[in-house]
Amino acid sequence: MRMITGLMRILIICLLASLSRECIAADGKRQRSILVLEEADFRSPFYSEIFAGIRAAAKPNGTSHTVTYGESLDLARFPGPDYEESLVGHFKTKYAQQPIDVIVSIGVSSAKFLQKRKQEIWPAAPVVYGFVPDLPETRALFLPNTTTVFARVRPAQLLTAARAVVPDLNRVVLVGEAWKNPLTYGHWKQDFAAAMPDLEVTDLSGAVLREVRAHVASLPARSAILTSAMYSDGEGTYYSPAAALARIAQSANRPIIITSDTFLGRSGVGGFLLLPEMIGREAGEVAMRILDGEAPSSIVPFGGNNVKPIFDWRELKRWNVDEAHLPPGSEVRFREPTFWEKYHWHVTIVASVVLVQALMIAILLRERRLRFVAEVEARQRMSELAHMNRRATAGEMSASLAHELNQPLAAILINAETAQQILRNPAPDLGEIRHILDHIRRDDQRAADVISRLRSFLKRDPTERRELDLNAMVGEVFRFLSVQALTHDVELMTEPSSADIRVRGDKVQLQQAILNLVVNGIDAVAHLPDKRRRVIGRTSLADGNVALVSVADAGDGILAEKVTEIFEPFFTTKAQGMGIGLSIAHTIVEAHGGRIWAENVPSGGAVFHVSLPLAAPR
């Protein structure tokens, strides 16, 4: 029984191992590891961005997954062998079961730590050094089977930036602990002397923060402050480099040249700045090459593209710096956009809308002008057509006009002959002659009125709109047509409104429209029995604000299907008609803002209605 149980355990173990190998083979991926050793605190913006750059470069690919570990040595704040020994013990325990494939060392302090302690903790892991200057002293720290991505702001670059900001520079003040470290800035005194032999240098790298703030508060003109990282006030209080620099900037009366883009926008004017994210990305890319099989010794150490001249536009304005003096290729950040840069889309849209509106207004004005010209021409043509219509009507009325003129002329002749006979008497009756002369004057005036009405009807004056008495205007039309109506034995009647109705329009044109309606009515009843030979004109107010003229006849009416066609040009039911009378009336009424329509009367005949707007009260 025990033997069977043991065999079952062995079989289960073999099966699990087999399944594990199959799962790994099916997945096709294996985990690789990078350990990032940073000399300072991960929580600081600078080293946090470096780590972010390494992680970005180590993102998973199609065949493997890379895990990134990070350790903060923080040797600047915790110096001494005891702390260092504690780190060694901690790392041995922590990574005892976690193999490290590549170490990325950030900073000179980290390189020093690995030189002394790597063999105890990670003896076989290759190393990629980052954020170290290319100096003989730092190269001496590098272990075998390693490579390097250099990152350094040279003292000469700091001086170049300072001279761009202060063109007449003759003094610099050095602030920060790195100036004391030959492995960071090397031999800066020799570099400054070579670039500016007469430059005055005040070294405050060993002073406490309180003294530094007091000193930079009263610097003379033509001075600049050159900074490096500061972690302590020297009196027991520790700061992040950005916080320490901000406290210095509160007191400084001269421009501050900085060395990292994590400081930009907080205190300094700018300079040749380290780009921590790029430092991490470049080191991470080299680490990935090593993980992919390249030997570290085959990767030649190189200076990365991790330093760039960058300046704060606001600080440049504060210190009246001409951007033309900045180093070539400089980037200016925090620039306040111009009105165009800030609102160019808004301006473009508004300008486009304005242009479109202007174009539309121009088109509308042009159309309005063309329409106005067309309306003027239409009115002129209408006036000409109406004049022709009046002439044609006058021609039709010629017999009636001749009859109306013959009557007073015949009376004048008879009265004149009678007066002659009386004057032949020896004692003529002067009273009778005086009576005869009165008759002659009355008949002459009657003939003159006929001719005056005809001339007024036929004259072609320019269109003139004025306030008119509608009752009087309709009465004149009916009186003018009374002779023609008498010729056809047609009775004309008017029923004026008891109210004073005043409209605004051209008198001749409106009379022409009403005359055409009356003539049309006369023609409609001329062939009918005597009791139906009647045309009636009425004026009234409709709805209190519209004048209404109605011309009714007792004729045969209008065919229902023709009611809407009778106002069309050249439509007629008369054998000798031209078909323009009602069309002219329709055009005239609409030109005056009115409306004309016809309808049959249930008792027989048709009625034409004309509505016109009342004249505005004075």
C-alpha cells in the first residue's frame, strides 16, 4: 500500500512538471529582469523621471516580458559604512530568489557602490552606467562587462548660458554641493579660467543655506548664480533639490542658471538642462539590447542626447533677455501665446463668418439692386402698357366722346344763331341775349370738361404715389365712363362708403385698374335685357385696416374653372378683346400692395374685389 501511494505521488509530480513545461512552451514568453540602482531618492522628480524613462524603454515585446525593479541608495542623505553595509545585507536577502539579468546604475554614487559591493550581491549581472560624466575619474569606477551612457552638464555650458542671460557677465556665484565633487563638474576652475580669465567666482558650495540666501540677496549687477543639486541646509534639515533651490530663488536678486528641466518653471531662468526622462530611456534601451543578446563590452560608451539648452520665457522677460543671445537650438518654454496663437482658430472662424456674411450681403445688395432695377423697368413697362390700354379704351370710346362733345357744340351753335337773329332787331332784347350767352358759356365748359377728362385719362405722367380719397377716385372713373355706358344703354351706379377712406398710390394707375374692371362689367351686360344692364361700384372698409373696392355686374358670371385664369395676360373670352385689361389691373393692384380677385354672385353676375392698404394716419 505504501509503495502504491509513493508511485502515485511520483506520477502526480511528473504530470505537473510536464504540464508546467507545456504551459511555458505554449506561452512562448519568459520573464527577464532589470534592476535600477539610483543614487538618490526615487520620490524626487528628477530620479522619478529617469526611472519612468527606463520602464518605457523596457516595455514588453512579442517574445518576452521584462520586469523592472528599483532601489534608491540615497547615499547623499545617509552616508557612512554602516548604512552601506545594511544595504548589502538587505539586497542579498531581497534578491536571493530573484535573478537579476541587467543592472542600470544611475549616478556616480551608485557607480561607487557597485565598484565596492557588486561582487558580493550580483557577481554575474552586467551593468549599464547612466547619468555619469565622461571623466577619467568616473571611468576608473567602471567594472568589466559594462557599458555607459554619459550625461553631463559641463562647466563651460553653464558659463555659456550665464553669458547669454547676462551679456556683460563678470561674476558668478556657485551654489550647491556638486561643485565640491570632482566627479560631477571635474576641474571647473580650469574650465572657467580658460573661457573667461577675468571672471570673478564666489564659491558657496560649502556654505549653509542660510548664508547662501543672505549672500545672493545683494549681488552686484553683471552677476549670475550657477546652481547644482543641494540636499541639505547644512544645519540638520534635508530638502529635495527643487525645494532647496526654490528657497534660494526667493532671496536671489540676480538670474539663476539651472541644470535640470525638473527645476524649470520653479525658480531658474534656464540653461543647458539635463533631461532625466531621456537619460532613463537611453540607459533602458542599452539594457534591452543586452537582454536581447548583445555583449556589454561590444557597446561602446557614448554621450547621449540628454542635454539641451532650455529657458523659461517668463524669466527671460523678467531679466530683459534678448532671445537672439540664447545658444543655438535653444527651446523656450512657458511662452505666453500671442493673440493670434491663442485664438487663431477663433479668429479664422470669425473672419470666415464675417467674409461669408459680407459676401452674402454683397450678393443680397446686388440682388436687391437688380430687383429694384427690374421693378423700375416693370413699372415702366406696366405704365407703357397701361397707357396703351388707355389709348385703346379711348379709341373704343371715340363714338361716345364724339356724341358727348356734339351735344354742347350743337347747343352752342343754336344759341349763337339765335343771338344773331335777336341782334338784327332794331331794339334787341339784351336780357335774352345775356341769357343765351350764359347757355353758351355753360355748354362750352361742358365740352371743356369732356376734353379735360380725356386728356387726364390719356396723359403719361411719371409714377407718383400720394394720399388719395378712394370714394372720390372711384366716382371720377364712373363719371368718365358714363358716356360709354350711355352708348351701350348700361346704367352705372356708385355706392360710396360713408366713411372717409384714404389710400396711398398713383392716382392714374389706380383709376386705370378700376376703369378696366368697369369696362369689363359694361361689356359683360351690354347684350343683356334692359333690367340687367347695370354695373355697381362700392367702396368700404374691411377688417378696419383695408380699403375695399367692389365692381359688380349682373351678367352671365365667370366659368368656375376660369376664375383663376382671367387675370393672366392675353386671356379673353371676347371676340375682339386683347386680354390685357384684367392683367394690367392685377399688376397695378399688386404693385400697390393690394389684392384683386373675382367671384360669382349667387343671384347672377360677377363681382371683382380690390383690396388696398389704408394710408398711414398723419
